[in-house]
Amino acid sequence: MDLTRRNFVAAAAASPFILSATGALANMANGPVLKVAVIGCGGRGTGAMFNAISAGKTSGCTIEVIALADLFPDRANNANQALAENGMKAVPADRVFTGFDAYKKACATDCDFVILATPPGFRSIHFKEATAKGKHVFCEKPVAVDGPGVRRFLEAAAVSRSKKLKVVAGTQRRHETCYIDSVGRIAKGDIGRVVAGRVYWNMGSLWNVAPDATKSEVENQVRNWLYHTWLSGDHIVEQHVHQLDVMQWVMGGHPELVRGVGGRQVRTDTTLFGNINDHFGLEFQFPGDRFVFSMCRQQDGTDGKVEEMFIGTDGVARMQSGFAELTGAKPWKFSGKQVDPYTQEHIDLQNAIIKDIALNEAEQVAHSTLCAIMGRMSAYSGKDVTWEQALNDNEVLMPEVVEFGARPQAPVAMPGKTRV
Ligand SMILES: NC(=O)c1ccc[n+]([C@@H]2O[C@H](COP(=O)([O-])OP(=O)(O)OC[C@H]3O[C@@H](n4cnc5c(N)ncnc54)[C@H](O)[C@@H]3O)[C@@H](O)[C@H]2O)c1
């Protein structure tokens, strides 16, 4: 793939049609064609596919979905049907891949970029394959569920950087104008030295899929993946990673240590809710005696709050999706316009690919993921956990090879007994 601005413009000058480096004929009127393969065709994979297509209108390229890959045929077919129902060309049957090796087949196509949107446990394996095959990546968060997965992802991130591949992560606040503006102001010193923060994702329950006795334990757990730590990392990793990402962005790096509590009081039925917790409360310690308190819960009937707040020596910053304000020495409230961040992240990725702009968020999202994993480790075990401990941890939750069959459910964590 070498669809740089330079050779695109040179080719465009020579002919009204250009042949992209991947061999696709692109009509100048519609800009270059970028071919995409979607790996993990569920809610987000399908959503990201349409976000990418609509982002093309702004970035000036035509997005062609050339392959769909999912573990299950029903999910891949749903995504294909959604394409057809929205007036787009359906993917031919010989490019709809299913099974545990579907990602390999998708990465072996002549796509320019892949969308990775399976349950998080598989991500580092899929990302490694995509970078090995030289693909640009839109990579949903989180990117791993355990230390070995984060290390695998980081190794692949280094490969992707050395190949100058573009990687955008699904931590969409990084592409949301109100966040970009407010974090920029904080970095300039508008609230003074940031000494503390509070970050929350508190909400009710999410979907679940009851086990089907005719299916294997692995299939049942993958279909109900939110509730199994080997697949989702627990909700602190799967969901609260967004706030922990903002925390690391504002604090200018990763925490040294975390001390946390957590448990399950409401979702106690292991048949429906696997082994994950329904609440966490954590204190992250940063260099220079700075602290961020983090809370996340999924319990019906409780107050919701999805927000990040940072306290500086001269003021306070508060951010939510679509909202940001600073109070104190330099008060400010976001009043600008912003594009839906789920579309903006694809506009940014496509611009980076077409114009050969350096953009690689792989390491950043791996660090945010590790931050969430260390929080989970502390709450599960009841021990203080350092960044290095989490990064070098050798507990493998997600094996490199998974097959359908038996997989006894992992136990619910018990502080004082669960190991770090
Ligand atoms: N950025 C955001 O705001 C946001 C929002 C929702 C979800 N997500 C993330 O997107 C990812 C997917 O979430 P979702 O809500 O779409 O879940 P989903 O269950 O709707 O979709 C996951 C899909 O992956 C498929 N799959 C499972 N294992 C696979 C494998 N080994 N190979 C290929 N396909 C496999 C499943 O069959 C399913 O179709 C998760 O990481 C989630 O955290 C991000």
C-alpha cells in the first residue's frame, strides 16, 4: 500500500482514473478507493463499517467493503445484509469468512485496512496478523485482557510503526473536539498543575445471552462475552478503559500504582453473568504524589455518571461526551461544533492513509488497556499493583489458540485469595 498524497496527485495528473497501489480502479470524482475487511461483525464492527463509509464523504475517498470475517455465520451474514439494505454492494460469499481462522483469511485479502471489532481477548492476536500483512488498522478498544496480550499487542505496535502503518483506536474521545480542546488547554496550564482527578463510568446493566444447552461451553461464553474475563477483561477493561484513557492523556503518562476494591452484589447468577464484577472503586497513583480516583459500576437502579474531572492548582476541568468546561483562573466552556467522534476517527484514519500522515495510536491504547487491567488485578486480589507488575504479569487469560469445546467457567475473584 503506497497511496501517498505524492503518488496519488502524480497519478491523478496523468489520468482521470488512477490505479491505487492495491490495484483498485478509482474514479477521480470519488477520490481513491480504500478497501476494508471487517473482523468481528457484531454491533460495533457493523457500526464502524458504516462510520468508515460515511467518513469517506469528508476524507474524499470511496470505501469498499471487500471482506467480512466473524466467528459465526449468522453475525457475518447480518452485516452483509445490512450493507445490502443500505443500498451498498454485498460482499460475495467467497469473501465472507467464518470460524476461528476467519481473521487470517480477511488479512490475506488485498484490503487496505481492517476493522478489528471482536471481543477484546482476541484483539492482540488479530492485530499481530494485520500488521504482519501490512494492513492499516481501525482497532476497537480495549486491545487485550491480560499482561501477555498487552505485550503481544505492543510488539505488533512496534512492527506497525516500523512499517509506517496507520492505526486508530476506538478510544473516540481522542477524536472528539471538546476533549481535544480541553485537554489542550489543560496541557497549556489553564488549570495550573494537575494534582488530582475523578473518572466515572457508572450505569445500569447491559445485554446478556443465556447459554444454549445444544452449544459448546466456548460458543456460549463467546456469545455472552461481556461476562467472561478471558474475553472482555471485565467491565473495567471493556468499558471504563475510555475514562482511564482520558486519565492517562491528561496526566501525561501512566500511573505507578493502583489500589482498588470491587465485587459483585447484583449480578450474582454465574449462568448469565459469568465471573465478572459489577463494581470497582480505585485509586491510581501518579508520579509526583498525584492521584486519580476511578469508579465504574453496572447496576440497575443506581445513579449514572460518565465523566472525567481534573483538579489543578488554579482550576478544575470537567469533560463528558459533547461537553467540556474549565473553571477557576481561566474559565472556558466548549461551544464549538464537533463531528460525531465515531465518524471523525475514521475521517482521521482515512486522511492519514491517503495523505501519508503519521498516525499510530497502537501504543497509546495498549497503555490505557494495561491501566484498566492493573485496576482489575488490584480489585480482584486486594493487593496494590504496580504498572511493571501488570505489564510483566504472566497469567494468560486468553490462550493464543481457541477452539470450540469445553471451557469450565473461571471462578469469581475473591480478594485475599485471588493471586496477582
Ligand atoms: N468505542 C466504543 O464506544 C465501543 C462501543 C461498543 C463496543 N466497543 C468494542 O467493540 C468490540 C465489539 O463489541 P460489540 O458491541 O460489537 O460486540 P458484539 O458481540 O456485538 O460483536 C462482536 C462480534 O465478534 C464476533 N467474534 C467473536 N469472536 C470472534 C473471533 N475469534 N473471530 C472473529 N469474530 C469473532 C462475534 O461473533 C460478534 O459478531 C469490543 O471490544 C467492545 O469493547 C467499543
